[in-house]
Amino acid sequence: MIMTITPIQLQAASDAEYKALHIFSNRMRTEKLPDDPPTPLEDYTKRWRSIPPVIELFSWIIWDETETAVIAQGIVSFANSADNQHMLQFDIMVLPKYRAQGLGRRLMAEIATVAEREERPLLIVNTFGRIPDGSAFMRKMKATEGVVAHVNQLDLTLVNRELVQTWQARAKERATGFELGLWVGPYPEEQLEAIAALYHAINDQPLDDLAIEDIDFTPERLRQMEQMILADGTKRWSLYAYEKATGEFAGFTEVFMRPGQPQVVMQEMTCVLPEYRNLGLGRWLKAAMIDKILRERPQARFIRTDNADSNTPMLNINNQLGFEPYDAQTVWQVRLEDVQTYLTTTAQPA
């Protein structure tokens, strides 16, 4: 039986489609994150329904032989913005039982059609160490490694609390003209312009060979993305450093806490503007955030973060705090013409 590929609008799927996708997504999640509990249906549904207008998204699913369970999914997304109009991001997920039967290849053909139609000649995808089939698939298409990274994890039961306190004390002595502040949840409207400017420091993170442009973080874009992130009840803490004399923001760090995953805190961006670096602000922000988590989130056991292996300054901080590799991660890039060559000249299933 040839299983058909069905387009699905993730922002407005039926209840039956959401239920089937929920089961499929948790099965894929368990392969990547075997230590974590499944994500509730309600959380997934809220995220899918909250995909913002700034994101253009296409998705396809493949049902099993009985047409009752999803066994594979393909996704394409790109930002409706002035930056990075040459690229798109995609993902292909196939349950282990159905791999090496050509499903990934068929979904790749759908993705390539969108890339050609939208005139986006570069395709980017993440693969993970626990699912080596993903990297093998990318190599078949002559993809190249853009960024080699790891998901690093800190066990909060083993954290050096004395070091956390020491870093905060030293920072206050060294960066005497600065103070820390906190945003909880949505960013304050009156500071959104300044926060968007602060976000541009993220563009300084190492991207190795990845051929992407700086991201233009506009206030509107930030607001749309935060609405999607917080839609399922996720909590966000944003600690920021500012210069007391001027009120200017110098840097920030953020963590997210999902309602269905209380034992894990996701550490996202940490950055300091160039003119304020080498003052210990990065260590101060990281230590203060860990201290807050220890005091106010007793249910949390781990902090996880993604770091490029080439991001030496951030890795130095994280390694001293006790973060250890949890999973390997690679950001691949492949030219559309190489994808099309693979699709037209390679006969074996993928």
C-alpha cells in the first residue's frame, strides 16, 4: 500500500488531526529526550494554534496503513521579514519502524517544491545525536555542517552554590555602575524598542560556516514570537543588566519553564552588548539566574541550553558552572540544487 502525503495546516487542524499529531510528536520526542515526560495534548495544541504571522509555515503528514496514526511529518518555515530571504528551515520526522522506506525522500520532495516556489535556494535543518538517521539522510544530499553544537545540561542537585554566590559578589564589586532587573512573562511595552535593540547582540554568537544573515529583531517580531512561546502557559524569566547612570541595557539572559515539564528549565539566550563586555556581566547574569531558580523553582532538576562547540566564551562560563554534554546537535545546510539532484538521481529509499 502506498501511503499518501496529506498537507495539514498546523494553525487550524481538526481535533482528530491534533490528537494524532500529539501522539506522533511525543513518540518522536521520547527518542530525542528519553528522560523527559510526554507533553500534554493541550500544550501542543496551544503552540500550534499560536504560530505568528511573521512565520510562514507548511506541513505534511503521512498516515499509517489504517489511516489512524501519523507515522511521518515534514515541516517548512521561514520568516516574513527583510532578512534571510535566501533560506528556509525544515524538519523531517519518521517513526523508527517506517524508516528506510522512502518516506523521508517523499517529504523532502514536498519541501524542495516550496523552496523552489519561494525562491529560497538554501535549506537548513537540525539533527540530533540520539537520532543518527537524520545526519545520514543529510549526507546523502551532500549537505554540509553549518554549526556543530551540543545540548548541555546542569544538574541542579550538584551545582556549586558557593561559586554561584561568589560570582554575584565579585560582579557587584567589578561592575559597580550596573544593576540587575527582571522581566517576568511578556516584555513591558514601554521598553520594547530598547529590548529589540538589545536582542541584536545575539547576532554576535558564532555561526561557524552557516550561511545566514543577521536577524532583524523588530518590536513587532519580538511580540509575535513571545505570544507563541507563552501561549501554552510557559513561564519566562528575563534577567537584564543595566547601567545605573544612564538606564541603558547592557545584557540579558532568559529561561523558559514549560507547564508539562517542571523538572527542566530551558536556558535560552545570554548576551552582553560589545561595549559592556569584559566586566563580568555575563557571569553575574548566569549566576543570578541559577540562584533564582534554586530559590523559587524547587521542582526543577536540570537546566538545559544549546551551545555551539565554537562558542568558547559561553562554554567557559557553563563548564565552570557544571554544565555537561547531554546530546549532540548539528545545524546542516544544503543547496536546493543538491536536494533536487538527490531526488532525481538517487533510487534508494530514505
